[in-house]
Amino acid sequence: MFKKIAVGISGGVDSAVAALLLKRANYQVEGVFMRNWDGNYELGFCSDEKDYEDASFTCRKLDIPLHRVHFIKEYWNEVFTVLLKEYEMGLTPNPDILCNRYIKFDSFFEHCRVNLAVDAIATGHYANTSFGPFLKNYKEDEGVRLLQPIDKHKDQTFFLSQVKQFSLRRCMFPIANLLKSEVREIARKEGLLQVANKKDSTGICFVGKRRFKDFIDEFIPSKPGPFIDIDTGQTVGEHTGIHKWTVGQRCCLSNCKQPYFVFNKHLEKNYIYVVAGTHHPAIWNNLCFTKEPHWINEEPLELTNNNVLYCLFRFQHTKPLVPCKVIKNPEGLTIILSNKLRALTEGQFGVFYRQEECLGSAKIKNVCHNLLY
């Protein structure tokens, strides 16, 4: 039932090989390059012209059409303005999770379904679903589950943890069962040399090579305030805005014998509280509270029955999964970790796993700091 597939072509090796595998499987493949940031906007940066050149090269090599679509307005409204608002509130948002939820698996999906009349979409993400990399196990009357890929080091399910069911159930992940090294080798053998050894994109795309603090200055006015040592109550330096700092970040303060790290931020007073040393117990915590969660398939039965959900947790995609207990509360979830994690941060997403399945995620609202150390 799936014949015509739109694949997001980013200009990188992963989406190129995803398109190649679809072509080899005899699907009718349409390449789509998304432009989400206005490269002409003087305050921002976007490498999409070079990426579009590489995407064009890939599609010419594979002999598939390439469509260029613009989601600049959608990205600004659904992702960037939310980003700015949360930074102003002293939070640390995750733009990649928001972009996947609202742009790559919403605006992109709807555009392809309506304008290209495709049966499904595909991406070069390292992820899988219960329907399989090519939707061979698709069932109309069954919800889809988000699963981890073979390559756990490149696993991107963390960033897909807010994706909606209606688009995920019609999404293929052709490289789900490949290692990154195998993806690059396939690209080399196919002659996709322009992208085969291309570095993976990292960081926030629109910031580019600029320092984040310099970039955010263009959108949020600087507001000087003190760095305060929580142990002594002494002012140990001055910052130029709480939006430039996140919990656990090292503060390069002159005239200080020991390194300081951000512990917390007081929005009304414009204070940043800091601690001495990266192992200071104040920035290691095992209890937090979230807003309402988003479950990929359905709410786990344990929570539906008001019991405790035992699962695995992470709030940074590169960190190991940690066992936890999850309990429903009137405003969201209470998460109790089996061991303390460094720099649990308000505004980040707590993502939940059980075995190979990514269950969903919830935005961290409060972190319980135990200062009786």
C-alpha cells in the first residue's frame, strides 16, 4: 500500500543513503529539502545553501526529483519564538525536539501528503518503529511504537520523543538497521562521495559558527546581574543575562581560585547562584517534576492504573539511561531516579525508555534540590 515516498534530504550522508535504499526497494521516491531558517536574515546563520547543493548532488546521482520547501514561518512561530520565551524565563529549551515535533514530522508530513500525494514519508534518522524500517508491519488498527535503532551510539529517538502518532505511523526509517560506519561505506560504494565523508551537523543550525551567547544577544537584551556563591552568599562575579547560562555550565570567573558552575537562576532578582567544583552535591539530584507527558503510543498501563512505572530515563541524549520510578501527579509526572544525575535542568525533556522502546517524554518543570549536604 506504500508506493510513493517523500524522503527528507538534508544534504548529509544519512538522508542520502535512506533515499538510496528506498530507490533500491523500488519505491517511487521524491526528495524534499526543507528550509527552516531565513538565511538572508542578518542576525542568524544557516548553512542551507551548501546543504542544498549537496542535496541536489545526491538526487541527481540517484535520479530522483528534489523539491525545495520553506517552513520558515512555521519554524519561527512554533520553535524559535518558544525558544526565546523559555530562555527569557531562565529555562534551557531543546530546539531539536521541538523542530521534529512541529516541523519535520508535522509541517513536512502535511506538505508531502497534500502537495505531493505521497503514501508515506521517510527520514535519515537513526530510529525504528514497530512497523519496521519500511512499514512492512503496518497495521491500520494498531498504534505505532518508537524503537531504538541498531546503532545505539547514533540513536536519535531522544529527539523524536515528542513526535505525534499520526505522522510517525506513516514514517519509514530506512537506515534503522545500519551502523553509521556502514551508512558511510554504502555511500562511498554508490559514488556519493560529496556526502559520504561529510561531518555530522552538530549544535543549533541557525547559530552556525558563532558563539551562542553572541547570537542570543541579538534577540534578548543583556541584563547584568551577580554570580552568587550559595555556600558563602558572596558575589563572585557578574553575568550579562541569565538567558546565556544553563545549569551545570562552568563560569569562567576571574580572580577565583576554583572553578564555579551554575547551580540555579533567580529570574526576578536576576541572580545566578553558583557552586564551587563540578562535583558539588547541590548540582547532583535524583528527583524532578514534569509537565503533562507526551506518550508516543499510549500511556503506560501502570500509570493508567495509578501505579508506579519502572522504566529508564535520560535528559541528555548522549548520557547513559538511568533506572527510575515514575508516578502521576495532578500537573504531570514525578520522577525518582535510582541515582543522582548532574545538572538536571528545567526546560529540558525527560525521555522515558523500556527495553528498546522510547515511550515518550515530558518537559522538566522543577528539580528538587537537596541542600542538606
